[in-house]
Amino acid sequence: MAAFIVRMGPLLVLWLAVFLSGTWAVDRGNFKTCDQSAFCKRQRALKPGQSPYRALLETLELTNTKLTLQLINDNNKVRLLLELYRLQGNMTRVKINELKPLKPRFEVPDVLINDPPTEPLSLLSQDENGVVLSLGADSQWLIVSAKPFRLDIMEGREVLLSLNSRGLLAFEHLRIRKDTISYKIKNKVYSAWENIKWVFSSQVDPEGAEKKEETDAANEPAEGETAKEDGMWEETFKSHTDNKPNGPSSISLDFSLPGVEHVYGIPEHADSLKLKTTDGGDPYRLFNLDVFQYELFNPMALYGAIPVMLSHSAQRTMGIFWLNAAETWVDISSNTAGKVRHTHTHTHLVNMEGYNYVQGSSETPQTDVRWISESGIIDVFIMLGPTPTDVFSQYASLTGTQAFPPLSALAYHQCRWNYNDQEDVAAVDQGFDEHDIPYDFIWLDIEHTDGKRYFTWDPHKFPQPKDMLQGLMDKRRKMVTIVDPHIKVDSSYKIHNEIRSKGFYVKNKDGGDYEGWCWPGNSGYPDFTNPEMRAWWASMFAYDQYAGSMENMYTWNDMNEPSVFNGPEVTMHKDALHGNWENRDLHNLYGLYVQMATAEGLIERSGGVERPFVLTRAFFAGSQRYGAVWTGDNTAEWEHLKISIPMCLSLGLVGVSFCGADVGGFFKSPSTELLVRWYQTGAYQPFFRAHAHLDTPRREPWLFGPENTALIREAVRQRYALLPYWYQLFYHAHHSGQPVMRPLWVEYPQDTATFSMDDQFLLGRDLLVHPVTEEGGRGVTAYLPGKGEVWFDVHTFQKHNGAQNLYIPVTISSIPVFQRGGSIIPRKARVRRSSSCMEHDPYTLFVALSPKRFAQGELYIDDGHTFNFDKQKQFIHRRLSFANKALSSRNLAPGSQFITPSWIEKIVILGASKPSKATLKTPDGKENLLEFEFDASMSVLTLRKPGVNAGVDWTVVLQ
């Protein structure tokens, strides 16, 4: 470590001395609270009440695609433009911008996969109080109230959601600065010219006087407004000053959700799955930051930001997607903690074709949510569900689905900061073989490079990278190397020289290249918002550009919030420039763009054939399209193990299924018990990687004694046996947006007992997992949902009834996992040293019977790594069904073409009765009797050696 620090430079040495010393805990003083964020403090000072905004109904225009309507702030006369869209798939889009801003305001690009298709809105009624529009099916109405402005979405007589019902719409319009002498002089000239124009225009335009009054009011400071006190034009945090040439530009809007007590989402936060109320504390913050050893159970910002919230009740699931990439704070309040109050603050009667709709007349639980962003516009998508599956599909239609990873990426990954050299890599690789533990990827952190110059190798430690990669390839294994988006400022470094010569660096406010400190020392930051920069970056992954790379080498993007060690809040200055836009406008997009460019590079290097694997730390809405995320720099503590579950569940709810946490904890050293329990938990989470800090003792799985090695081996082997099911779940996530790792309420939406659970979860519909996350745990209580359901312990095959809390005694070897009755899950029993070695191995089908339904499942097979499944329809997708004592396999994709040598090796039927015989029938008309065993004590029937190819039709009949 000492030699490493010496190379970093004196400023960074000082930073590291502070950063890595002491209690290994986040310094909360490095990160703003709402009171220290000027726009958040200003907006939060506004209290619910009468809104100053009024809808000017005479400006209403309705076309086949949208409704437009002007709003006016009666306090300052500034006009806004409201756009309403009814979108296909039961969604509504609301956009609000300044009618005539002094300059354009930022609108988020590249996140939506297309311009969402619209459906016509129809006007049902209009009077001086408002308008009523039809949203199509299911008696859905959209009501725009004029004074004060408010928007209600209703279904029949039920209010589903209200906007601005608390009057917290606030739109800080762009204005001319008036608090300096120079601006005052300029403004006097401006005002004189405006007066001349007004005198002239008022002779021919009777509205001229009103327009001048509106302009003057808009450019006047708000009551009590001063630039320094309110941070409107300049703001200081610690030693950093943020100059704001555009002045105040923040936006706010409130949403009321009648009947709702549970809301989820808005990752990333180290908090419970159910979001807490923020009354009396800070709001949840969405602002991508490099947070050193983050604290748990607080709303502080972390590495990623997805501004999507889901609401759920036994009656309905809905979603709110706030499309804004600036720093955002989210306030949540609820009346369910105290006395139930009226749903709304006022009553408004709307007559609609003979019906009277009274809003705000009933008492009901309610959650209120307020979104506050520093800049940009209001652009919000309201996803009306009504089921959880519907909301997932609606959001996927907007931002895309989870990238379908190579099968090997779903296996086990071994990483630390850092494997020292090629000999170290070879020794670790050999250690897995010697201890019979499978793995697919070994990772190299920043020390593998030549002086933190990415796309390079340390010439002394990794002199022959292709030899190293070839050695892994010979064992059908792979490597991930880190490529971070901070570039060492060094005139001898090719990457830096090209970025500088092309003008691709982010600029500072004065127009020079923005520079800050990161791992290489003085660093430049490529402007990934520039598509030309992204295309160039992608080209650097070509085999003839990235020396030493091969097709079995993939990429890790870290520090892409971006992390700037000497910047405000350890990130980029907000007044840094990305083309014409400030970092403050698009900060949360940076990490998405880095991963986007990297994934494209890995695709391009293969000529568009191979699926990429890219891990990112920072993310935004849409990041799911480009790979995996992890929960960042966690700690070897039991609470961090526990929090990994709700953190990944939260990400899955908003599109990012490929999530995991550093197994064992990045910081500190886990006890052997904690390490074992973390492997057992990680084996059942989507992204399964062990990782550790440079200063921690080595913790390869065989370093803790033979008993613990055996426990870890067994957990990893369980992961490998289940890879066919994992792969199938990711195939569905890619096609439909359904999360892989799910809260129980997703599948049991009316079971209120599940709404706050985040210590257990479902994988797909059919596996329930309750990891042991308590130190010294001797038992867990798992909730098995579903009245009339049955659940089978996957280890003992014991059957349990649903709709009960089941106490499960555990030992250090226990991983409580249950298969749902009525399901069929494929596994591979022959676990080898890597997933690729298992490619053509046979399948074992586990059929769990249910008195409630027929058993069903699927089997999905493709080549595991190319895009041929999509481009050439080369895959196998089969429906497995057990009904009337017959188990059958039928083709779900008749247009697809793929041949597999894999076969069905064994069938295990849980909850069975003993047959007199079992007969296999194949399409060629042949019938073969199958050998079987029956365990009467557990009601388990095992059919041996069906031997039928996994890709053809077949039926097993029990008699």
C-alpha cells in the first residue's frame, strides 16, 4: 500500500490519509443535507396550501396526440406550458415547462427507448372550473381543475392520483440577475428599451401592458430573495463555490396517492424496501456520489439514481417516473402513522355528462410524495398499472428491459483489489480447481494498469496478458478488467492525448478542460454525453486498440458518478460544462453514458455477435439496458449483509434485475460465520461476486479451514446447479421487464402481510429464499404466502402449507429455500469448474405438485453468449406441464431453430403418489418404460434416465 500511495502525488496522499484513516465510516460532513442544498431548502420552505398556479382554460388546445394548456403564476405572472399525453399501455405523461424561457431548459435525452406512442384524449366536459378528459378503458378520467391548478386521475368515482393537490407545484423561472451593479446597469438599458417597445406596442396591442407587467414581475426577485443568502446565483459548501450563471431553476411537484400506505423504489439508498416518511428529517436524495463506507437506514444519496417510485395497495399498483437527471430530493409523508385525515384539502365538484364526481370527500389512508429537482423541466410518467406486472411492463416500454447477459455472467465471480500479478492470478485460478469450487470470472482492479492508465497493463506485473487470458480460456473461464472514466493527464498517454486533441473532455466554467483528482492523480473526465466521444470510447475496446485484450475479457466501470476526490461532495463541480449544458442539469446521466459506451465497445469488437458484460457502479433510469450494477463499497458487517436484500429488491422493482453486493463486504474483514452466510445469500442473488479492499486480509474461499471451505463450496455449487433457472428468469426479464428477484407482494399483491417484508424474496414466481442473516442464528421464521398453496423445502423435500409463518431451525450449513407447489424448475446436477464446461450437460427437472393447480415450468436454451437468440431466432423455449398424471414438454417458439445435445437425465416429482409404471412417449411413436424410485415417507417420485433430448416433444405418463 505504501508504494502504491507514493505514486499518487502529494495532494492525493493527503486525501487518502484522511479518507482511509479513523473509523472506516462515511464522513457525513462531506455530503449535503437538504438545509445545505440551497434549492432544496428554498423549496422545502414552501408549505402545503393554496397554489399560486391557475390554468388558463381559454388557451386549451386538444389534438390527436396531446392536450396543451397554459398555467400562470398569479404571484409573478410567469406562464408555464402544460402538455398532457395519454400513452399506450395505460400511462399518462405530464410535461410542464416555461412558456417562454430566457434560454432552453434541459430535457433528458437517450433514456426513453423511443417516443412513447400516444392514444387520443377525448374532451368530455368543460366549464369555468375545469375540464374532464377520458383516458379510455375502465372508466378512467383525467380532470384538470383551473383555480388553483390541479390534476386528478380517476377511475369511476375513485381518485387514483392527484397532482398539485397540496399546492406545491413550484417552477423557478429563468431570470436576469439584478443583484450586482453591472447587471443593474445592463438592466436599466434593457428596461429603457422595453419601455420604448411597450409604448409602441400598446398602441397596436391592447395586451402589451399586461405582457410588460408579466415580464417585469418575472424578472423581479421573489419576496425576501437575496443571491448569497438563498444560494440562488452562488452557493458555497465547505471550500467549494458553485457559481450559477443561470440563477435559480429548481422545480417541484407534489403527488397524492389516496388509499396507499406503501411506496417503494427511488434507488439507490441503503434503506428498507418500503420507503419511510421523511417528515422531520431529510428527504431521500438522488444524486450520484462516491460515498465511502455508506451508513445504513438513512436517505443519503449513493452511487446511482433511478427516479421511479411504485405505490402498492391490495387494490392497485402504480408507478411515478420523474424523468429528470439533476440533483433531486423526494419527500414522503403519510397519514397512516397517525389519525386518518381527509384525502384532499378541498372539495371540487365536476359535472360530467350527468354524473357528479366529488373529489376529497372521503376519509382514507394516503401517501403524499413531493419531487424537487435543481433544474430541467417537469416530465413525469404516471403508470397506472393496475397490477405489479403491468407497471413493470409499462416502465419497460419507456426505458427498455434488462440486458440479457451471457450465461457465464450469472455464475460466480472472484475479485479483490487487487490480484497482484499474473502469477497471483494463476495461483488463485489453480486454488479453485484444487478445492473443487467452480468459478467463471476472475477480476482485476486498478493495480493491473500501467500507473492507473486505463486500457493498459503494468509491464512488470502483467507482461503477457494474452498468455494469462489464454490460460483462463483453456479452462473455459474469463476475466474482467476495470476501465474507469477518469483519465490520467499525461502527455505520454495515448488515451489522454486523443481525448484532449479531439476536445472530448468535460470543460470547466471558463472553457478549459475540467481536471480533478482521482486514482491516477490529476485526471481529465471524458464528456460521455457527447455521442462522438462515446463512439470513440467504444472503438478503444477493439482488439487492435486495447493491447492484450481477448474475447474472454470483459469490463468493469467504477468511479463513474463521476468520482472527483477534490471536488465538492467528492464529485464534479456542477458548473462544469458538457457542451452547452452544466453538470448540474445532467449529473445523474454520466454513469449511464459510461456504461452505454463501454457495452457498445464490447459489442463492436465482436462485429455485433457477442453479448457484452459490463458492471457499473453509477446508474440511472435505462441503465438496465447495458449490464449489471452492484451496491458499492459495503462493509463486512451483518447489517450490510441484511441490507443487500432490500437494496437489490428495490433496484429490481425499477428495471435493474442484474444486481448484487460484494460478498464478504468490501471494507473490513468478515468473521468466518459472516463470510459463509454471505456466500449462502449471494448464491441466491442475481449478481454473485466476492470482492474485498486492498487492505483486508486475503479471503479466497479455501483460507478459512476445510469445514468452511466445504460450506462455501456447497453454496457456490447450489448456484451452478440452478443456472438453467437463473438463465430462464433473465430471458424473461429481457423480454418483459419482470424482475428476477422479487418482493413477495409482487406475486401476492393482496396479501398485506407481505407488503413490508424485505428479509426474504422470490426468484421468479417459484423459488422463495429466506437467507440466514443473523449472527449465531439458530432459526429463521419464513413467511410462506398463498392460502391453499404448498411449498417444498428444496433440500429436504418436506411439504409445508402456505399462508403461514414457518419457524425453521438452522445450522451453519442451512440455506432456507422453498419451491412453490405447481411449478417445474430445471437444474443441472453435474457441477463442473465453470458454467461453460456444463453447456451440454443433462437436465434434472424438479416438479412440485399442488392441490390447487397443474404444475408448469419452462426450459430455455441457447448458445449462452451471442445475439443469435434474437437476430436469428436460435434458441429452444419449451413449456413443461404436469397434469392428469402426465408430464409433457411442448415447443413455445415454433419459429425458432436451435439444436442441443443436452438431454433429460432425471425427473424428481415432489408431493407425488406411487405409480404402477412410468412410460416415456416420444414423437416417433416409441414408448419406453422408465425406472423409478418412490420415497413414501416424503412422497417423492424419482424417474431415472428418460434420456430424451431436451429440445424435442415428449410425454411421461404415470399409471
